[in-house]
Amino acid sequence: FIYLIGKEIGNRWVGFCAFLLAGMAYWPNVISRIGLRFPLYALFAAPTIYFLIRGFKRQLRNDFILSGLFLGLGVHGYSPARFLPFVIVVAFLLFIIHPAAKGKRIQAITSLIIVAGISFAVFLPLLRYVIDDPQGFSIRAFSRLLGTEQPLPGPAWEIFLSNTWKALIMFFHDNGEIWVHSIPHRPALDYVTGALFFIGLIIVIARYIKDRKWWDVFLLVSIPLLMMPSILSLAFPAENPSLNRTSAAIIPVFVIAGIGLESILANLIKRLPSAKGQALVKIMGIGLLMWSGALNYNLVFTQFNEQFMAGAWNTSEIGKVIRGFADSIGNENSAYVVPFPYWVDTRLVGINAGFPTKDYALWPDQFEQTLSDTQNKLFILKEEDMEELELLQAMYPKGTRKLFDNPREGKDFWIFSVPAEK
């Protein structure tokens, strides 16, 4: 859909450049590799925006139906997509105030009603949930916007302006401090794409001043609008900017970067019409893409990977130990993980072990409950948790301890095995 949007407002080469830059970029790849719902915002925003732009350009009813369909589906996904209706309204307002809407404004209003009606119909299952549990539906958003979880750290308007500025410069400066889905305090774009995006911004602004095409100003305005779920984190300004809540801005950002790359190459081709000149321009284009690809490969598979593995707990390894125990001398119900402050999520251990509904937490005051179990037992403890390990050793004198040695510092854990009673 990024390709299609680029093609619709530019040409197929704009779409192709945007598609390639986005496909290998650090930003969309990192938030996708986390395995959570983050990419759903961009996933449904892209077709919503594409069919809306094409609908206003071509006045085809089916495009508005499809835009409404994807809008309705989007709000069922990642919660930032709930801001998409405002983006649709802004696109409509921009369209009707531009010359392209002459003689089509009534039809545009009808089209907006179609988008709203279709999206509302698709939204109905979630609306039922909203009616049943309004707090469950809104608590996350309100805790960030209104300070229901903690008070705002300052005047709302000051935080809003500060957040907006930080979000708008994240492409070139700082994409936030959340290590789980970003490399803290580095730009959201690699150096090549960042430069192309900046060039594209200048081109789009100049093109709008010259031609007054509504989709050019929408392309520019949609960036802060699609980042608004991050900007509106007024109670927790440290959470802004974030690559996940701004993820739909991937769409206009990479389309604009595609415009920048295509414009550079197209102008060079015009200025260098000879065969050697054409070949040189093609080599340059391929070289820029390869350079961007190499930078992003390093960001995703080296820098982010090393940072993430150093910060995340090794629940997969603990899960494998428990799974091996369950498949050999024990079972999944006679293995336990002793919780420790700021250590592993014991529910995630169960998922990694292949028992997704099981929470493996066993608190120290529950140790005696295991005495009635005469089967082989397995206890997992954090390396520093010597007090609880000694307590288990006293309860089970025949038990044996073994330190699971992980090459990464701070990731070792104790395996305490208790043989079955004969």
C-alpha cells in the first residue's frame, strides 16, 4: 500500500522507491519483530489512506467503501488506530477547500458519510465491548492523556508542544528511550533515508506552493496527525516519541523519502542523457539503496539485537529447561519458578515452555505446598536468590543444584532438582 500511495500521488518509481526504503528500514522492522500488536496501526492505516486518496481523486464509491472497511478493522487492532477517524476528517476538509473539489463538494460529503457508515458497521463488535466495559476500553488512553494514573507533570499545553516538537524531529534526532522496540536516543531513520526524507519534504512543500494539490498538504499534515497517539502522552511525556505509537507515520514518511529519491534520480537522468550518464545514475540509485540497506541491517540485526538480548530476560531458556523436564522425568505441573524482583515474567516462561495458560510462579511462602508432591520436582531461581535456594535445600536435602551458565552477563539461573520419593 505504500507503493500504491506513492504511485497514486507521484508515479510508479516514487512508489517503488518508497516501498524499498520502507521494506528494509529499521523502524518498521524493529516494531514488527517484537511480535506484539504494534504494526497493526500502520497495517490498516495504509489501505484506509490509499483508498481515501484514490476515492477523492477519482470519485469512485467503491474506494470509499474499502476505506471505511479498513478503518473499521483498524480500530479492532492497536489502540492508536482510534485516532484515524480524525485523520480522515482532516483529509476531507483539505479536499473540499482546494480547487480539486470544485463541483464535487456535495459528493465529497456523501463519500465521507459512506466511510463513516461502513467503518461504524465494522466497529459494532467493539462497540458492544465498549458498552459492556467502557473503562477497560479507554483506561490505557486516558491514563496517558488525562493523567488518571498519575498527574500531569506540568501544564498540558506546554507538554503538548514539547511532545510535538520531539516527535517531529525524531526522524533526524531521537526516537525515544524505550529499549524494547527501539535503539534509545538515535534517529528513527537511517542517515540515507533521513536525507532523502528531508529532500522529499522540500520538494513536496515546493510542489504544493506551485500546484496547490490537496494530497501534497495532506501528506505533510498526516505525519503529525498519525503521530498524535504518541504526542498525546501528556501524563507520561518520557514515553514520547515512540516508534510503536507513531507507526502509521511510516506511510507518509517513506512516501516522501521515495519522492526525494525519485526526484534526485529523475533530474540527474534528464541532465545526463548519454548512455554513460544513464548508467552512472542507475549505479548511484542502486548504491544509495544498498547503503541504506546496510545501515538498517546493522541497526536491526546487530545494534538492536545486542541491546535487546542484553536487556530482555532469557525466559526462552528457562522454558526449554522446563519443557525438557516435562518431556523426560517430570511433568509441567511439578516445575516451578521462584519470583524475584525485576526478573522474568513467569507467565512468559509458560508460553516458552509450550504451556501458554500456565503461570509458573511459586512464591517462597508456598514452598511447603510442594511437599505433598512425591514426583520429581524442578525449581528455577535467579542466580542472586541464595536465600530461597538455601531454604529449598533445607526442605529437600536430597535435592541438587546446578547453575545454568549463559554467556551473557547476568542471565544465569539456578536449577534445583528434587528426586521422586520412593
